[in-house]
Amino acid sequence: MESGSVTTPFGRRAMTLGMLASQQIAETIEPGTTRNKWKLFRAICEARPALGVTDRALNVLDALLTFYPDNELSEDRGLIVFPSNAQLSIRAKGMTAATLRRHLAGLVEAGLIVRKDSANGKRYARRDRAGAVSEAFGFSLAPLLARAAEIEALAAQAVADRELMRITRERLTICRRDVAKLISAALDEGAAGDWEKITCIFREIVARLPRAPGIEHLTSVLDDMSLLREEVVNQLEMWTKTQKMHSNESQIERHIQNSKPESTYELEPSFETKQGAKSADRFGQPSGPIASENEISNSAGDAGGGKKLTRRPIGEGGAMKSFPLGMVLQACPDISDYGPGGQITNWRDLMTAAVVVRSMLGVSPSAYEAACAAMGPENAATVIACILERGGHINSAGGYLRDLTRRTEAGEFAIGPMLMSLVRANSSIRRKAG
């Protein structure tokens, strides 16, 4: 397009400021700029929504590009094509004249082509004696070349947005499937939890998706669905660990011959050696008295003579003494906040809360499993409750629990003095508060 030229449309078509702006843009082609016309056309197709053109208009632009003699668009070779409506209709796959004119106007309005009309509105070219085109009237493709960088950027953005949409849809589909199947598995296995409420939340999140969601809708729903999946997984992991603890407990009990029934719990601490007192002293109170050995006589029945079973102190083959749940909660009231529903009503609730607190205190699963194996699940949960109660005085909860586990295996630790110390401490605090 000749520099500084301004052309107005032929006939009844009015001149607009948009046409003037397109002609001005067409004059800003950088010297030496070239583009492959078909690669540029593909970029226009990718950026079609941003450019504001229809797919039928792109068919007309495709037909116009076929009349450009070279594959490379270049200002040096001229950028005006001048096919008649009849020729253009054939290459536009038989598009009618009225439809053709409408889509040509759409391309002009979108700033992709510029009209350069002759005096009588005909499209033609003047050639010199050498046969080269000296002047042409028709449609200028100069805006395509001038806006090539912009079009390519829009195309790249469109591709990126489409890829983001695809990835987000895929992630949402997987996340939605995970939550649905995890809830189904929890219901089938009878896992503890308010699964009816979680199912309602899941359905509410899914219902927020419109029929044709945009990236904003998908991202928002994906964030909420991911949080719900994390919550479901956490609940199932806690339940699984609790079940594993019960399994470990049953395995341990098969190897204990002299375990006392829960109904024979005593309130006094016992089976504590002098070495074990060191562990209790860490809580700021002296250890309890050392109980003597208890002789338990069992009748052998009519089959033979009697047999004596001796309950030995810790460290001599005996089982660790347990204490009533009420005493544990009296000594360690803080653990109740971590139970199901914010309360603890049985040993299972206490062990469930201990798993949560164990993770919060930074105690590794292996350290807790070792404590369960050495002390028993109830006693290990009780120790976790005690550590929580005096957490400000313990630098490393995991290291402290491993030390207590080692002392338990060596028969040097009992829970009684620890609990009694905390009971006395809490009682004095309540008296001062009163």
C-alpha cells in the first residue's frame, strides 16, 4: 500500500473511522517484514474469537489468500489481490454473492483487510510494458502483515488458554472421581465419619458447574473439590491407622500371658523401678511407690496340681499397667479437644485423638508404632496425651517418646507417676482458679 494513501469505499458504502485506523495500521509495516501466508492464516484461525471474525469469514479470507501469487507475504511484491466476485465465490466453495459481500465487510471491520476501490468500483490491475503490476484495485492484505506479531501473540494466548482449560477439566474430572469413589469406599467399609454431610457438600460443589463452564468456574470448583478430597483422605487415613492400632493390639495381646482385665484397673501407680522414676521426674513430680510382686494362684482343676503365675515388675517379663480412662482424662484434659466431635467417651476415641496429636507434635509414625508395640495402644495413646499436656516443657516429642519406649522395653518406665503428677498439677491449678 502506498505510504500516506487513504482510500474511501465506492458507491453507497460509508467511510468509517475504523476503516481509517485500519489503513493507518497497514502503513506501519516494518521494512523487510515477511510472513508465510498459510502459517499466518492458521494463527488467525487460532485467534479467531479474539479477532472477532466468524468461521465463514475465514473461508473468504482463505479464498483471498489463494489469489496472492507467492507463499510469502511481502510489501516488496505488493499486497493487493483483485479477484472478481464470481472467481472469489468459486474459491469460497460456491458462496452466494450476498453472503460473500457480508463476510468481506466483516473482514474489513475486523481490520484484517482494507478495500482499495477504483473509480468505478471494479477490481483490476494496471501493468507496465514489462508486464509488472504498477497499480491495483481490490483488497489489500497489508493489515495482515502489519499485525502479524499481534496475531501470532493472540494465537499463542488462545492455544495456552485452551490447554489450561483442557488440563483444568482433566484435573477436575480426576478429583471428582476420587472424591466420589472414596466416599463410596468409606460407606462400604463402615469407616467412622459424617459421610452424609460430606456427600451433600460434594453434590453442592458439583451443582455449581454451569452447562458451559469457563476457566473461572472450573478453577473455583477444582479448588473446593481438592480441599474436599484432602479432607476425605485425612479422615480415611486416621481411620485406617486406628484400625491398624487395634490390629497391633490384638497381636500383642496374644503374646501376653499375665495381662490383667480392664475391670481390675487400679488407681495407684505400681510396677515402677527406681530407674523409671527418672522419666516421671521430668514432669516435675516424684515417682510413685514401687509395688511388690503379686502372686496369682490358678487352680489346675481336676487334671492335676496347682500352678502359680507370678506378675513381675516391668523389666522382668510383666505387662505394662493401664489406668482407667476417667483418670487419663482428668490428668490430660487437653486431649479431649482432638477427639471425634471435640470429646472423648471411650478408648477408641482416645486412640483416634492420639493419632491426630501425634502428627501435630511431629512424632513419626514409626516412633508411635514402636510405642504401641512396647506399651500397648491404650498406654501409647495415654503417653501422647501426657506429652500434649506438658508440651511446653518437651523440646522433641518424638525423641521423648522413643526414650520412653526404650525405657519401657527395659522395664524402667511406668505411666502411673506421670499421670498422678498431672492430676495433682491440674488439681492445684483448679484450686487457684477457684
